[in-house]
Amino acid sequence: MAAGAAGGTDLYATLGVAQDADTETIRKAYRKLARQNHPDLNPGDEAAEERFKEIARAFEVLSDEDRRKNYDEFGEISLEAGFDADEARKAREAFGARFGGYGGYSGHGGYGPPGAGFGGGGHDFADSFQFGGIDDLLGRMFRGEGAAPGGAPGMGGIRMRGHDLEASLELDFLEAVRGGEKQLSLARPQPDGSVRPETLKVRIPAGVDSSGKLRLAGKGGAGLGGGPAGDLFVTISVRPHPVFQREGRDLLLDVPISVREATLGGPVDVPTLEGRATLTVPPGSDGGTRLRLRGKGVPGAGGRPDGDLIVRLQIQVPKFPDGPDAETKEAIEALDRHAEPDLRGGLFR
């Protein structure tokens, strides 16, 4: 079981058993893990103590036939205080009737097949956003967040918050580094099963990176029975830059230099986010040497300092299609006489 929309952990994974494991297998797994993580055998280990509690909780549920059956059907939400399986089935059926093909169960908190259309119009929103599982709605119901008079028709008077939605947004490298504002188009589901196209303005904080997630409060699915709308979570992906790479808030830049520049040192112009800058290559620099330009990386956020630009030197050796002439070869031999006597000696210790 992956965590459902309401959150939670997979009790089967906690014990390391398959979902169809028999009672004896579950008991053996529990005893083994409980011994390994028991607080008496791991004094002062808070992680082991927390793990022990999770193992005990998983066994408590999975060793009880009725609780395990409800868990298999509804997932983590079945463990909520006051949960009623019959009422949950009624709410699920009402939800499925209201929103078309989204009422089918796909196991452990994920209702409806991936990419299922929402409502009766045959729309497929799998590429633009995903709905939280219906167990999220059931969770609110059994936590007392629903059941208001005059609620949504067909939902037994239940007033519920709308689903959280997910969307993705691709940014140019410099857009992500500098921040700004982007427009995002999506189709928001309505309580009657229809959808409403909408274009939102998304504020991009400076320094956001791939896999970053932005939350737009109240921009998710519409609520039921007058309930509040859910939130929209936007996952960011950033297109690579032709020369810059990111290492946290630092930028990494490979800069080619000649053998002469590496040997004698000197000034070298390099690009930065603000334009051209000059750094000094120390004499005798090796390939791969890193030089740092302070504050020339990704802008800091929340009071954090700006990152640095790290320049990595790449020595470019001259190419001679027909081989070097005698004079050039003699110069190279003379230069090589100043190299370390045993360059690769340290490799054979």
C-alpha cells in the first residue's frame, strides 16, 4: 500500500509481509522485528523506539480479522476513531454516482483507475493533475469535518473540502534561478461533475529547483455542499542550462583554458548570471581545479546568503592532425622535464 490521499504508512510494508500473508506469517514477522527494535535492547535509540511503536501498531491491526478487512478495503482511514465501514461504503457509492467513473476502488486508499475520467464528460486529467483518494474525503467525514445541514445533494448532507490537485510546470533555468511569475492553465472539477478551464498566475520564488513543489491555497477541486476548495500543488521541473549546472545554491561552470594559461596563470573571462566577470587562474593550475566567485550563484531566499559560482578548469591540449613539427615537439619535451618525476606513483600503493 502506498500512502493514500489522507496520508499514512503501509502496515504490510512495516512488517515486511505481502498483503495476502496469513496470520502466522504476520505473527512471525512481528516477533522478529519487535525483538530487533525493542527499547530494552536499544537504550537511548529514539529511532528504534519509534520503529517499535509502528511495528506494534501494524500487528495490532493486521492480527485483527475485522480491522484488517477494513484496512484492506479503505486503507489508513479505517483506523480513524469513529470509522464506520457501512457509512464509508455509502459515502463512496454516493461519491461515485455524483462523479461518474471515479468511484471504483483500486486498493489501499486509491479509488478509481489511474487516469480515470472525472465526471460524465469523459475528460482525462491524468496529464495535468491528480485527485486525492476518496479516503481523504472519508477521513474528513469521520473526523467530524462534514455532515452539515443542507449539504451537497446525493452525499447525505455532507459538507466536505474539495480535493487537493496536482499540476506540473516546466521552467527555463534562468526563470527558476531568478524567480518571477508564470501562467498555468488547468481544468478544475466542479461539484456537479463538470470542469471549468482556468488560467492561474503562479509566483515563482527565486532559486526554486526541479522537484520543488508550490502550494496554491484554495485553487484545488471545488468543495462539496458548500465546503471550501482544496489546494493546488504545482511540481516544478527545470530545463537544463547549456553551460551552468546547479549544486544546491551554487552554480558550477566548466571553463576551458589553454596549456599556457594553466602553466603561467592569468586573467580569464567567464559568464555569470549578471554578465561577464574576470577571474585569475593561478600559475600551475591542474585540470579540474575549482575557483570560486562568491555570491555569483543562485540568489538566497528567506534571509539565506546567495550561492557561489564555482569555475572548474578544463585544460585543452592543442591538437596536431599531422603531429607536431620538430620545434613544437622540442618545446613540449622541454616543458615535460619540469613535470613531477612520478606522476602516477600514488596510484600503486
